[in-house]
Amino acid sequence: MSFDYLEPQAPRVIIACRVLESELEGLKGDDPDIETIYLDQNYHRSPHLLPELLQAKITEVQDYAKQIVLGYGLCSNAVVGLVPPSQGLVVTKAHDCITLFLGSRQKYNQMFKQSPGTYYITPGWIKEQKDPLGMLENEYTPKLGREIAEWGAREEIKHYSNITLIDTKAVDIAPYRERAKENASFFEKEYDEVDGSTEFLRKILFGPYDSKDFFLLEQGEEIKQNWFIDKI
């Protein structure tokens, strides 16, 4: 069976990381054709658990969803091994969520070439307390004590020269700017901001689901890691 994904179908289910929630919900509005399901961002600390969880969510919705779209890229192999149901599966051609926030793989590649030492953060990362300071204060320090936790946090980002806040314009970044600057100051990095785009995020919600930006899988196909290495 072949699938024509170019036009979105309803009901449509988007399964995405919670880091995308603010932007996706702001763009979706009250569209009755779209259901959004968000998975905890903490799974990025244990990505080996994500394939099983994502497959379970796909199974939960496959009986009623006409179309299933994943708001995940490769994301530490989170999507590797997933098998589509009978209606197929749409998966973003992205290595991680930074591509989605910047709006395209072209913009991601351009920014990486221009500033390879950049640590990107977004309002969603700050909101979920997954910015470097958030991780230090809420996860590392309670487990390790402040001194060791701080050493570990600094080691994690020691090769970065900049901390950059991405502004997609889908949410107001003003409430997050102070925290982003606090991260840069504490870890002794240069601070800046870059304009992102909602282009990719809109396509996740509304299509078109073209082969330029999405893998379009039919039932029984299995997502391979090398697709993201060889094809994007």
C-alpha cells in the first residue's frame, strides 16, 4: 500500500517531546483535527527508554488516528527501531530539536558552520529546568553535592563558547531571557540570541508532509539510524 502524505488527514495525532509544547500549542490553537501528546523531556537523559515508550504511544492511538506524526528527530536514537502501524508514520528529518526550532536543516547546518561552539537553549528547555543551571540545581546538586555537581556541569559544556537563546517568535522569550543570560554568566560563556522559525513546527502540525522534511514510512518499515546520517 502506498500513502499520499502531502495533504494532512484528520484526525491527526502528533506525538512530541514536551520541549516543543509551548510552540506547538501556540501554533495549533483550537484546531479540532489535531491531538497532541507530549512525552516528558527527562527521557532525553535516558534515551534508551524512548523507543519502547514511543512505540507504545503509537499503538495507543493507531485505532483512531488517520495520521500519526512524530515531533522527534533522531534524538539520541529515540526513534530507531520504531515500526509504523497500518496507517504509516511521519517522522521529521532532523537530528534533534534544534533543527525544529531553527526552522530547517539548512539553517541548522549554516549556524553550526558559523558557530560550532554554540550551546542552544529555548524557552521550553528553561521552562522544564533543563538548561545547564537548571540541571545543576535540580538534578546534579541533590545527588552529588554542590561542589562535585558544579564541576560536572562545567565539564559538560566546557567545549562551548556561547550560550544562545533561540527566538521562534511563537512564544514571548522575554520571561526567559534573564535566565538564559544567567546561564551564560555563571558558566562564563558569551551570550547571544538568534532568530528561529516556526516553519518546521508548522509543518509538523499542518503539513505538507513532503519527503524533503519528513520520512514517510509505510506499515512494517523500521526506522534506521543510518537514514539520519546518510540522507539528511
